[in-house]
Amino acid sequence: MRSMKKLLLTALLVLGPCVGVQADTDTALRQAIANPGRTPAYAARDTWRHPYETLTFFGLRPDSRVVEISPGGGWYTEILAPYLRDKGQLILAADDPDSTKPETIKSLERLKAKLAASPDWSDQVRIGVFAPPARLDYAEPGSADLVLTFRNVHNWMDQGDAGVRAVFASAYRSLKPGGVLGVVEHRLPADKAQDATSSTGYMHQAYVTRIAQEAGLRLEASSEINANPQDKADHAGGVWALPPGYANKEVDRERYQAIGESDRMTLKFVKP
């Protein structure tokens, strides 16, 4: 009996600090998020976008090779690029430089100017071509640990299913076996109809899951990290009525402000 107690005590001494406690060890990621060089308006939205919780849920590591699809104004780029600079790799799947659309050219110029203004963290960032469904040349097949996209899936619906399917298929091709596609998207309640072009900016979680699964990906986990039960997705002007956009200007602004940013699904898919 005494020897059994001694064995148990030894086990508790060895395992004690780990039992029931999940260590928060990614100091580098917290530092990247707390970086005072981030755009102040971006940092002010952390309370809604939960970057630490979201990126750790997707399995981000300092040595990850990460594709960020459609980085837009660089909200997540400002966090990912410095975090990955020394040990990992960030690839931005950005607009097509051969496009003839003025808004596309301007968007790409803004992104390049942003990177050029911050060489201390952007000098290792690569830019690939993302122009669904035809041009999706942003990463070599089987090369990425993570492909991430934040509030973009609805933008690929202008051609119906074809654009979304093409993007998810390209993510599958780009990922290593065991790699992760991380998706954050505005969530449409299941009892509301989703139109063919997702004109409200909201999408059914079941639809996004189905398209990913048909591309060969497996849903490993979903999270309510970015959920907002106050958002009922019934706003005039769609998701853009909510902050930070306030598409309806002063009309019902206080109500939209009280709701906050959109309710969002957060989905982690894995390439088998």
C-alpha cells in the first residue's frame, strides 16, 4: 500500500502542473496582436474578431506555411506576417495583376503599398494570384500547412456555386496532407433562405461545410469563438449595415451599433 501511495505521489508531482490546465504558451502570437504598429482601427476590432483564439483554433504555429486568401486591407496580415517572418512563411492570395478592372488594380496597389510601408515584417511575404474561378495560382500543390480565409466566401458567389467550388478545390490542392483550411464567414440562420449570389453577405454554415466536404476536406471542428447571437441577419442592406461598415449611414445606426459585428461561423477543415 505504501509503495502504491509513493507511486501515485510521484505521478502527481510529474503530471500535476498539466492536469486540468491548458498552458497558454504562444507568447509570440500575443505579441504580434499587441504590436503597437498595428493599424489602430484594426486593433480596436479585436474584441469582435478574436484573433488569438481564432488562429490558435486553426492550429497556427510559428513555423507554419500559411496562405491567406483575399487579405483585403490586411487586417490579419498585420498579425500573421510578423508572427511567421522568422520561422514560417506567409503567402497572400491576392488580386490578379493582369486584371483590367480598375477596382482590382487599385486593391492590389493598396496591398503592395501597405507591405512596402512595413518592411520590418513584410519583407518575407509572398504574393500569389487569386482570381476565381480561372486563376488560382497562389501556392504550389501540397505545400501549405494552413489556408485561411476571413469573411470572404460570399464574395465568390457572384458566379453561383462555381466560384466557391473552385476556391475550395484550390485550397485542397495547396494543402499538405493533414493541412487545415480555416474559414470564418458571416452566418445565415438555417431558417432563412440563402440566395444564389449571397447578396446579403450571409451564408448557411451547412452550405459552406458541404462545399468543403465535396472538395475532399473533412470538418474537424467548429467553434463559436466569433458568434454573436444578437445578430439575426435581417438588416436592410445585409451584413454591411452592421459595424464597422454602417452601410445605411445614420438610419438605425444606434440599433446596429448595439448589435455589434456579425454572427460568424468558424470552421476547421482538414485535408486527409
